[in-house]
Amino acid sequence: MNNYGIPQNAIITIAGTVGVGKSTLTQALADKLNFKTSFENVEHNPYLDKFYSDFERWSFHLQIYFLAERFKEQKRMFEYGGGFVQDRSIYEDVDIFAKMHEEEGTMSK
């Protein structure tokens, strides 16, 4: 364990809306704990621009893409043995974003 009582194999997730400072906090916390970082990769997302131009058409595709990418990242972190701070979690996609799109009418069941 480190000075803060956090196990070295922990995986810590920072959650929040776009632009709130998740990546900055992720890096600062990882530096302080000597953990690795896992950042959301938006640069190579084939659906993000399409989604912002047409929510209804692309919200499902975007959520499936995020779910698959986050699953791969979760698997990688666990296989590595933990010790990560991440700036998004797989749980946000299902429990927050998919529900929000359904409630807003931009994604149906």
C-alpha cells in the first residue's frame, strides 16, 4: 500500500461531464499515487463527429463503440494488475449516457 492506504492494484475512475477537468485530475492523481493513466481516446473515434451532427442517427453507434473500447481498456487494466487512474468508466456509458439518450429521445430501446 502507498501513503494514502490505497492498494497499488486499485483502479480509480474519475467521472464528470465534458470539459470539467477529468483528464487533469486523472494525471495529477496518477502522479501522486505513482499509478498509470488511462485516458478516453476521442481522436480516433469514427462516430463522434457524426454523433454531434445527428444525435438520433448516431447515438446508438457511438454508445456501442464506447462500450467496446472501454471493455477492452478495462480488460487491459485488470490484466496488467491494476494501479490505474482512468478518466472515464465503462459504467458511465450504460448507467448515464445510454439512459440519458433514451430519455431525451435520441436513442430508443
